[in-house]
Amino acid sequence: MQLGINLGYWGAGMDADNLAVAQEADRLGYAVCWAAEAYGSDAATVLTWVAAHTERIDVGSAIFQIPARQPAMTAMTAATLDSLSGGRFRLGLGVSGPQVSEGWYGVTFDKPLSRTREYVEIVRRAMSRERLSFEGEHWTLPLPGGPGKPIRLTVHPERPHIPLYIAAIGPKNLEQTGEIADGALLIFPSADHLEDTAVQYLRAGREKAGRTLDGFDICPTLPLAAGDDKDLSALADTFRPYTALYVGGMGSRKQNFYNQLARRMGYEREAAEIQDKYLAGDKQGAAAAVPQDLIDNTTLLGSVDRIADRMKAYAAAGVTTLSLAPAGFTLDERLTSLRAGVEALERSGLA
């Protein structure tokens, strides 16, 4: 199992620290550095900046939002980043959610599965440098009856195949991801529930494509807070607002994929309470309603030895790249967590 680092969203007041974290991860041998986007910083610019200031670590989009870009533009960006980074780019895609898709981009959030399938097909065709033509439900290239003609990408990616990941949560999306992608980006993964909530669907998708999970990258992101095992409750409190935001406030009441995931993990009543309080404006109450064991099951908390044991559980559940989001209010705290992750992986015997 490899380790990754997830910088999250750029522009949260720790931009210089994020670059230092990425550079330390590069020095420590982390495999990949991911950056996200929502409605602030874009991931492509961040990854270009990180790639320019690192030497070995891969850079990956987690995610490029599908409603934000035409698929050919995404192929252009991926090919350019792969070329400029010397073959270190990983392309992560996702449909985002209805609030961002419709409120920020003005793109109707409908038929996300078929939209993703067509998008991936167009991106792959474009990156393969064949003349681009496509007829589907959501895209037709070139447009019929006009001056457009099939065009070929002029940029040569460093590699003939750029790894393509999809951020997936729901069963149908996970199955399709297994079928059409090279890896899955997961969030709020519990090692105890990973087979039931994710891996079985990814496996079914691979089987549909005539493949196995061998070579498929299962890549969840886990927040990490290193510390004394006697202080697990305090360490968990670090992530209460984060968990409450996703379970309670990310998306609408009817369409919150993270809330649905928490319910599938057995937190039906708690997920409903968190959402009710968050949507009512009681963010502190929502955070207080997050159960201790939900946080402990979806993060890495405690001593290096405890974290190493948890890493073993994730590897046994099928995880191949474990991306960490190290906690800390200062750069030193984040770097300490980053180094604890490497030490834990070495003690686990998985490195």
C-alpha cells in the first residue's frame, strides 16, 4: 500500500504551508499529492504550482469537476500537466453535487452516470490523440451541419495512458467506476464497512468489463491526527466540523451523498440529526451530534502504533493508496502528522 497526501482546497489561508507540505511529502516518498476544487481555487493551477516545486511525487486532481469543463478541455489540461510534470499527473474526475453544478456552473445536475460515462470516453479518445468524434446523449462532436471537423490533440502527453480516477460514493457510481476507470477516489471510508459500501460494487464493475481488481487503485482520503491514545476524544474533536459539514451540509436534504453513506454504515438516526441541525443553521449542534466512533472509523487517530494497526485494516479491506489529510493549525503540526504517517506505514510492514 502506498501513501498519498490530499491538500484539499487551496486558498484556505494556508497556501504557503500547503506547498511546504507537498514538498515534505515528496521528500518522504509519498506517491501522490492531490488537490481539490469546489467554487474557489481551481485544481489545475494548484497542481501546476506543486509539480513545478517537487521532483518525484505524482500530482492528481481530486477532483476536476465535470460540469466545470468540456471534456476536450479536460483532455488538454491533463495532457499538458502530464507533459510539464514529466509524466507525474493523475486525472481525477467527479460530477460534484447539485448545488455547485447548478448554482455555480449553471449545468443541470441530471443523469450523472451517463454523463460521466460519455465524458470519460471523450477524454480518453482525445488523450489517445485520435481524431475526435463522438455521438452520445450529452455530447456530439463535431456538431452536425456546421463547419466543425474532427480534430486531433496536438500536445503529446508524457505517457500513452494517463491514470484516470473517478470520485464515487453511491453503489451505481462505484460499479461504473470499476468498469470504466483506473481507480476510485473515496471519502469517509471505514475499513470495517469498505467491502459492503464500496469494494463489492467496484469488483462488480471490473467483472462487467472482464477484469479483476488487480491493478485497480482504491484510493480513499483519511484525515490524520497523531497523538496520545489517551486523548482520542480530543483528537476526534478536530474533525467534528469537517464531518458535520459533509454529512449535514454538503448538498441538499434530498441529495447528500455523504449523508447517505453514513446511513449505509449504520448511522441512520445520527445522520438524520446531523443534517437537521446543520440545515437549520446550528453548525455547532451538528458537530456535537457526530458520534465519536463515526469519526474514529473514518479517520486515523492516535499513536503511530494505533495508526499502523488501522492501516493494516485498510490494506486488508482492499485499499492500495491511502491518501492522508494531516491535521494541524500550524505547519509544524501538519508536518509532524505527515511524518507520523510514513512511520506508521513502515511499522505496519506495508511499505
